[in-house]
Amino acid sequence: MRYEDLTIYECREGPPDVHSLNVGWLGGWGEPFAQGETSQAFKERLFQFCLDRYAVHLCRGYHECEFCGGWHDEAKAKYGEGASCLSIGNGEIRVIGTTAVYVAPALVYHYVVRHAYRPPDCFIEAVLTGPAPGSEEHETLLNIMRW
């Protein structure tokens, strides 16, 4: 599933007063996407957002990376058994920015680390400076989004 970065998120209905934008919904092999360096601090904080306990809209299946195939066994070995949703591409994450809530697939961390995907600067800023995963504000948003 491919959505251009910073387009309106319309996949699932959310609260009417939450302005949600797509980030990291990359296409398959051969589809271009923004690439570049990101800081270690960004990667570490993004990883926290992608942990299972913060994923929403889980499905019965999973989505393997379309660039390198099934990487879930590799990810489980690297990140631990508790990273199952991150590792098998199930669910979405929410990152609260100053003007929008950014919606990304749980695989966004993999895309950044393994394929040098560079999200928009506003998303990077929100990950680094917005409410942390597990914070009261983030938990409130997730509770609204879970179903």
C-alpha cells in the first residue's frame, strides 16, 4: 500500500478533530522514495514508537518488506521476541506533531534503518520533540485510535 508522505490519512476513521497525515507508506520494489541520513537519536526514538504496545489497527496477517522480503526472523533475533509487530509489519504508529498526527506503518523503522528512507523533516521533528511513547498525551491518542 503506497501513500505519498504528508497526504491526508483516510485509511481508517479517526476522531474528527485529529488532523492525520501519512508518512512512510512506501511502494514496492522499483518505486522511488526519499532517502538520506537520519540521526541515531531519531532512530532510537522512532524504534520506541514502533514497539508492539504502541501499535494500533493490528490485522490478522502481516506485511513483509517489499524491498528485501520477509525480514521478520532477522528482526526478532536483533530486537527480541517482544518486537513481533515491528518485526512482521503489523499495525500502525501515531506520532504527535505540532500541527498534525503522523500515521506510519510499524515497518517505518525498518525502512529508515535498512533502506535509508528519510521521512519528512516535520515527522523527524515530531518524533524527536513531540510527546514520547507512553506519555499521557500519547496514550490518550492511542486509546482513541484502538478498536
